[in-house]
Amino acid sequence: MTRFAIRVKPGAKRDAVGGEHAGALVVSVRAPAIEGKANEAVRKVLASELGVRSRDVLVVQGERGRDKLIELAAAPAGVEDVLAALRAR
């Protein structure tokens, strides 16, 4: 199990993962921050980047805010290296 902080930018021009904001990984999604649409988009985008299923990406804190804590239920080997590479983008 791996936990990490993210900073969400809803309503972006495109879905993207990369960069760092106050130690948190930046995740930009096109979906608006309405009725959980951005949270669902965040789960899908992160799952795609990390090579896991979207149902394995859980928002454990910050459901209604831009700053969230993400938990990977089944983290693949080397996920910490992938996260570090994404922060350096």
C-alpha cells in the first residue's frame, strides 16, 4: 500500500500528470469540480500513468478539496520511482 499527496487542477485544457506543488504531485483534469466528476477523472488519469486499475486508486482524504491524499491498494513494484519521475516533469 502506497500513499501520496496530490494537488488537483480541475477544468484544465487537457488531462496531465506532472510537476510538484508544495511537495504534492500535480494532476490536471478536464473534468469540472462538480458532483465528484474531477475525482473520478483523477482516479482514471493516475491509474493510466501508474499502470494500475482505476478502482485501485482511492481518495482517502480531501474528497472536496484540491489537495488530496491518494492510496494505491495494489501498488506495483517501482511505483515510488514512477512518482518521483512524474514530480520532476
